[in-house]
Amino acid sequence: MFACIFVPNFHVAAVFRAEPELRARDVAIFEGKPPLEKVFAMNESAGRVGIAPGMTKAQAELCSELTLRPRSLLQESVAHAALLDCAQSFSPRVEDVAADTVLVDLEGMESLFGSLPEIGRSLFRRAADLGLDGNVAVASNPDAAVLAARGFCGVTVIPPGQEAEFLGSLPVEVLFGDRIEGKEREGKQKEDVWGKKSECLLATLKRWGICDLRSLAALPEIALSERLGQGGLRLQQLARGAASHTLVPVEAPAVFEEAIELEHPIVLLEPLAFLLNRLLEQICARLTARALATQELRLTLELQNLAGVDPQLDTFGIPSESDASHSTVQSSAQYFVSGRQSKFCRTLRLPLPMLDPKLFLKLLQLDLNAHPPGAPIMKIHLTAEPARPRSAQGGLFLPPSPEPEKLELTLARIAGLVGEARAGSLELLDTYRADGFRMRRFVSEGLPETNRREAAAEEKTAVAALRRFRPPLRATVTLENEDLARVVCSKKREVQGNVLWKVGPWRSSGDWWEREAWARDEWDIALQNADSVALYRLVHDLLGGGWFVEGTYD
Amino acid sequence: MSSAVVSTSAAQGRLCVFAIEEGGEVCPQPSEAELFTEGRPLQRAFSTSSFSTSKDARLAGITPASRLARPAPEMVSSGIAAMDDLTEGLPRGCLTEICGPASSGRTTLLLAALAASTRRGECCVLVDASDALDPHSAAAAGVELDRLLWVRCGENSPEKSLEQLLRATDLLLDSGGFGLIVLDLGDLPPQAARRIPLTTWFRFRRAVEHTPTVLLAVERQSIAGSCSSLLIKLGPIKPRARVSEQPMDSQFPPPSHAQVLTGLEITAELVRSRMDRKPVRSAEITFSSRTAWAG
């Protein structure tokens, strides 16, 4: 058995998928170069008010309630990808018949998804979830399924052997339905030839008084062959539901991209969030249909007229030295400038595969708040890198750990508060340089388990800790008989006094082969403060000169 | 049919328990001692068949919430055996304050608590108001750095860093799932730290209540008031040095280049503990810490 999903009026459906609020209005799609733009497709309500294909844009604009949209090949390709995802979510054997039509092989699917009517309804619902209102037909052969989907609204299930009876009521025009889709797939010349042929055949059938498939199926085969040739016989086989072709399965590429082209540029981030929300929901629905999640989201914004809008944009997005030192920052930005438009890219990398559009939206909002695009936005592309969803089971006796989704959002908010490179976990560097460490992303999952029995046995003596002053405090040191006598820090008044006790010095140096060579002498000293004694680490920089109080033992 | 109502009296701010018998015969009102004997007062109150027509008799069955037994919080190790002997550990779901002047051992205690928590396999957070953590000290103390989230505030002014600390703490408490959250206010001037409103500490206490999180604040002076369940005060330290092992006030110390700092002697005082409803007691201990290079 085969199922066919057909999206009627595909060009308008692609626009409705991107802008669902237009469904209740009269909408016409136009294409062509100005000023020769013509109406290309429209919805049913627009047809009722007199809009017809071929009208000029100027004529169509006379209808005040009509909403006009330019044809977007990008939106159509995205809608087609969504249609394939819908089919792929049920069976791996899917044929890409046309931009608006896909065939699904249902062999063996009944044990998984229920009876054929149930599968048909599930396909219908899944397509609706992906923003496409389509017709679904189930039949014993692919051609019959395609004809039924093009001819009947909603879900149709044709029992085996009753194809001719079911299809008989359909008009003969459904046999020539793929004439339009041929435009995208084949060359223009081929399409013209096929168009002329089919128009000729249709006109002949009409002249004979053949209006529905039942009449065509009842014609004598030999007489039909004599008059219309093999093409006519092929049409009759289709009308009887007896024609069949071998399914040509395609493997839908795992590319999850959604895009919106904007008629008017967006300047504020708030309206952008609405559009991002829509794109994210569509991407997540597609990922859900394929049982996938994502670990990386790429947002590309096409900006208008970069030069002259914001002079700061020239340097925006170029990683600084401090960014480079923190190689694991959550997201990265890039600018590409071409002509009068530029592309602004942000990449959101997640520690684990996730699938929550609300979380993604929050993360993108926080990221865009920290790194605004800086120019009006003309086009939005959002791409998700698919990944297998994580499968982990929490243990009853494991210590609590933050939920990864919540943690990611919390970390993004904290990064917005204190700075991107100032929240995370620590990694010590393989160096003797003081304060040699770098920050990296904090993750709560996938950490090695600790042996708690051994850990409990380790408990013991406390280790004296140093509290660092960042940056180290410059100090004025008084020497008496070449010995430390008094230390004064002008920046921190409490760090001053006579040296009561000291140990040291210890000399160390390193990185002499680098530009940032260092050499120093260290003392541990006790200073008499106003009310107590405090221990400090005093450092003498041998290369740069100067004394510094690096920290306090606490 | 007997019924029981547990309600919070907004006017009096007290939790009350009513025991009412409807349509039954009049029974003598049990005494308060009988109703709320130590152990399971609520069950006793619910199962008691009592009936009284007068308002006074009903009120006689009301017990203030403060007198009801509350479950004791789970205590976890602070990472230092001597401290555990003093305080019985750190309470989960409560605020603990460690206060003391500079160089009093606050960071040593802080890192020990972090190390103990990460050894238990928990994720921890250090919200550092003055960006003062020394990563090498943390590693030497046994903190598993992968399990530690370090939030570094304090890039600008103390006011700004305080604001960042409070907002980050709110976010972290809301996120949940951490075993230990440490607020390091140790380098903030007391007058700046005292600007944190008491309502903020109440909010933190409420947020952490009934969670397995230990909320630990390290500061110079106690600023959370009655919101903290445990208050530990640290006194001045004494450094110890190898070779002579003599304290610094020795009459004949060896030359400085012949010595190495081997550790500190820390004095801790338990100022307040609300764990077991005992009256405030003050106990003091002294314990030693060693430096990472002392071996």
C-alpha cells in the first residue's frame, strides 16, 4: 500500500506556512521583475473577489483587501523539505514526486502505526503540525494514490480493487495535474512541449465529452489507442487505477533550515523574537518528526545597507584577544559583507542535544541582546545541525545535578550579567606561571563519577588557601638593612603595616622563550593591620621591576 | 466524624492545629501535654476525639507552630573533621554564614566545603564577588574543578559586583540542582555588604528551603541576621613554618630564607546554631591547615 501527501496550491501554502496569520485573508503571490510583476497564484478567497493568474500587480493592488506577497523560492524549498520530513517520519521509503507531492510506501507500517485509515489521519495531522494543509490518499498503487490525493480533500483510503470505482468521479483534469510542477523539475523547453501535448489531449477529451475518469476508463482500448496513441492508453490506465510504477525512494538530506524574507526591514529585537519563535517551532517540529534533536543552531541575518548605518559594525564580530583566549565560548559571530547587504551570523552551540523551542528562543534572545546585529534585518535564516537525542536515565541514588536545559539558560543569563568569559568551570594550564588557568564551559552531565567511599576516606586536613587580588596590588616596600621592613598598598588601605614575620624569598621564572617571559621573587609575610595580623604573598617582579601584593592567605 | 484543619493564621503569623469532633458526645479536652507529647504531635492531634462547644475549649487545642516539631535538616560534611565535630556539618536547605576578618581561614573553610561537596559527586557554584579564587589553591584543596561553576563578579565597583552577585544567586537558586552554592563576600567592605536588604536574605532562605542545596555565605561580618541557621565566626590565625616549627612570636626565629610556610592555625567559634532547638551556645575550636607545598 502507498500513501500520497499532496499540498494543494503549494505556492500559497508555502507563504501561509511562513505567515500563518494570512490564512484568513485574501492573498495573491506575484512574480517577475518590476514593473512587469504578475499574479502567479492566489488563495480561494482571493479568486472569489476577482483576482486571477496573469493579472498585473498594479491591477491586483486595486483590490484594497488583498495581501500581495512576492514569490519566494526559499520558502517553497523549505516547505518542500518539511513535506519530505513529514513523509520520512513514517517510512524510510519516500518518493519525491513533485514539489507539492510525496509518496510513502506503507509496506509493513500497519503494525507500527495502526490501520491504514489511522496512518492516513496521522499523516494528515503531521503535515498540519508542520504548517502544511494537505490531502492524504492511501491506495494499493502509487499512481492511484497520487490521483486520489489530488482529487479528494482530506484523508481518502481506497480499498484494494476499488480504485476505478473511487477514482471514477474525478474530473479528467487531475490526470494533467503534474503539468505545473514540471516547471521546477525539468527544463523550460521540455515543460513547454509537455504542456502543449497535455493541453491538446485534454482538449480532445473534452471535445469527445469525456469529463470524468469513469467515462475515460470505459472507452474501448483499441479505439483509444488508434486515436490518442500510447499516451491515451496510459491516461486510461491511470483512470482505471490500474497503472503502476516502481517507487523511486529518495533519501531526504538531513538539512533543517527555515527562512523568512521580510518585506520591510526589522530594526527592533522584539519583533525579531516573534519571527524567530515561529522559525524555531517549525524547525523543532521537523526535528521531532525525524526523531532528532539539535546541538548547534546557526542564525544568519541579512542586513540592509551596512555602510553608513552603524560605523561600529566594521569591528563588530571580530574576535578580540580576550575572546581568543577563551576558545570555548558559547557562540561566535561573523560578518560577511557583499555589495550593499551584509550577513550577520551567530552560532549557538549547546553542550547536549536539545529540542525545546522556548529554550532556544531565550538563548538566541540573550545572545542577540549581548550582540545586537546593528542594522535593519532583511532576511532571517535559521539552521539546526541535527543530532541524536540524548538517552540518559537518572539514578535514584545519584547526587542532584541541574537540569541541562535549565542550566544552559541560567548560564546564558549569568553570562549576560557578568560577561561571557566570566562564568564557567576552571581548567588549570600546564605552566608554573602564577594564576595560570582558563575558563571553559560548565556542563553538568557526562562528568566522571566519583568514588564516594574513597572520597569520604579522604576527608581530613584543611589546605591553607590563597585569596588573589586581581590585578595584583602594587606596593611600596621599605627595606631596612636589605630586609623587608614595611609594606604599603596605596590602592587598598588595609594592606599596609610593618612586616612582623616573613619567609622567603623563592625565585622562579619561566616562558623565557616567549615574549611574555616572567621572573620573580616571592615572600610570605605577616603584616600588622589595624586590629589583627594578616598573611600576604609579596612578589618582586625581576623583569619589569616593582613590588606587588598578590594575595592573602585566608 | 473527626476532622482536622491545619491553617496559617495570617494575623498572628502562626500555624495552628484544630481538633474538632462533630456531632459526638462531649469529651473532656485533653491537656496540651497529652496532645503534643514529643514524637508525633500531629498524629496524636488528628486521632484525638474531642468535642467542645465553647470557643475557649477549641482554642485550648491550638498549638503554636513554633512548638511543633520540625524535621531536622540533613547535615553534610564541611570537609574538615574538627568543624564537623563543632557544628555537626553544614545543613542542607539552610543558609550558613562564615564570617571573620581577612586572613582568618574563611577561604580555607570555603574550599574544604567545596571539595567535600564535589567529592560527593555534586555540582557546586562559587559566586565570587571580588574574583578572588585562586584556582591552584582550589585544586590543592581537592575541589574537582569540573564540578565547580565559578561566577566571577567584581569587574568594576563593589556596588556593581554586589548587584551581579545577588542577581546571579537568584538565577542559580531558581535553576536548582546544585549541592552547594557559596557566596563569597569576603573582600567586600562591611558597609557595602550591609547594603544587602534583609528581605533578600529571607528570599534566599525561602528559595533554598526544602531543597538539597547548602547555601554558604562567606563575609567579614555577619549580615544575614536571623536568616542564617548556622553562624561560624573565625578568629585571627597563626602561621606555622617548617624547620623550627616555631610560631612567629618566637624570640629567636630562624632566618627567613631557611623557612617555609607550612600551615595556619585557625580558630573557629560556633556563634549560632538552630539545628536542634537548643539554646544558643558558643563553642570554640582550633584546628590546623597545611599549605599545598607542605606535603
